[in-house]
Amino acid sequence: MTVPAAVGALIQVTLVIAVAPILTGLMRATRAKLEGRAGPSVVQPWRDIRKLLHKERIKPEYSGWVFLLAPRVLLASGLMVVVLVPLITTATALGGSGDLFAVVYLVLLGTVFLVLAGLDPGTAFGGMGASRAITVAALAEPAFLLAIFALSVRAGSSSLATIVDSVLAEPRSLASPGSLLALAAVSVVVLAESGRLPVDNPSTHLELTMIHESMVLEYAGPDLAVVELASQVRLTIFLGLIANLFAPWGIAVTTHPADLAIGTGVVVAKLALLGVVIATFEVFVAKMRLFRVPELLTAAFILAFLAITMSFFLT
């Protein structure tokens, strides 16, 4: 690991931690504006996290060490992904370690621990949400893996940085059927993994429809702050991957300070644009019935499979 690459990774981590709550606030403010409401400030999620950090930690009576460890694993795995993926620059700190498979399984690691945390207190809603969450993850992760792997066929590598570099070298590949199908599949997976409509409603308080929220009902204080920040970081990672895998222009390919500054500004603009697009989309769609969600994710898997087939035949 070189010092410039380590500095680039540190900038990525700092940027994601700072921007992730604001991105969530921007999406909430956009929805409120489109629905004719005043809505909260875009920095309200940061205020909520700060308030939660000063509250008392409350632990359910019958929960164990998994309940306390899960928020930390969820956040740590997310930040590890930030180090691996090319968000600001393709010159990541761990170089070739930014592998597609490593990223997918780090994301899955956080999901598994959150599911175990939902089961640990033994509450009905926690168990219900955990069951739904692991079902969504079991269907979404293979689709995500295949969709990105379809892009790696042309690059000849499963390294995300190499994939981005190959797209920059040959922009016409983005208009290929394989890339378009992969984009459709990844878009569906991102909505599912980040708990957005139509798979989950991040603003609901109706217990029978909750997935993510039902798993974290027992958390309070600093632990809840960590869970919320980790969830916002995961959303930022997914949107950053969409932005740089399918529209990588503006990303730095070196660790020169000027390139890093440009890359930072460009990725922030991309994240804001994608956040507004998703928030606008959510205004016009309703939450799907639970038994229809597997059908949606199966369709995403089929799109990803077609994308990888197209990539092999048209390469």
C-alpha cells in the first residue's frame, strides 16, 4: 500500500461518513417537496445521530453479545467496502483486493449480523423482519454478483477498479445490451438492499410491513445511531457503485490532489442526482406486497444472467 493510495482511501471513508446522512436527508427533503410537505432539513439525519449518541444505551433483557456486536460489524463492514471500491479514485488503498466477490461478501456479512441481532432479543417483530431480510438478501446478492460479473467479462478482471478503468478506456461498452441489462438488475438490487420502495418503506411505522425497521426496534441510543449511520453508508456505497460502474466519467485515476478534488466533487454530484432520482421514483410507486418481492428479485436475477450471457457472446 502506497502513502498516496492510503490518503485516497482515507478521503473516501471521510467523505462517505460525512455525506451519507446528508444524502438520506436530501432524499427525504425531495420526497417531502414533491408531496407538498415542508419536510425536514437535509442535515436532520446528522442531528438525529448526534442526539442518539448522547442518549443512554439500553439493552434488551434477554439479548446477548450478538445484539451489541451487530451494529459495529455492520458499520465496520461498510467502511471496509468504502476502502475497497473506487468512489473517488480507481487507485484504491488495497489495490487488487477491491475484488467484486470480497465486496459482495462484506456487504452480506453486515446483513447477516443485523439479521442475527433481530433474532437475538427473541421478539416477534425482530424475528419477522430478520426472516424477511435474509430472504431478500438470499435473492438479491446473487443477482448483484452476476450483474457486476457481467461487466468484469469485458475487463478480464473481477477488480472493481479495473472494471471502471476498462469502461473509461472503452465508453461504447456502456451502450451494449449486457451493460444495459446489468444496470437494470443492479438498480433493482440496490432498491432491495437499501430498503427502499417498492421493496421496503424506510419511513413506515406499520409493523406488519417493516423489514429493516423491525430488526432494529430494540436498539436505542448510541447503538441505534451506529445502525442508522451504517445503513446510510451502505446506501451511499450502492449509489456510488452505480455511478462509477455505469457512468465513471470524472473519477480520478491517480492520487494527485487536483484529481482527487475533482473526483470528490463529481461523485458528490452523482450521489445527489441519484438520490433525487430515487426519491422522485418513490413518490410515484407503492410498496409491493411481500410475496411479490421474490418475483421482482427473481426478475433481477434473470436480467443479470442475461447480461452475463450477452457479455460472453458479444465480447
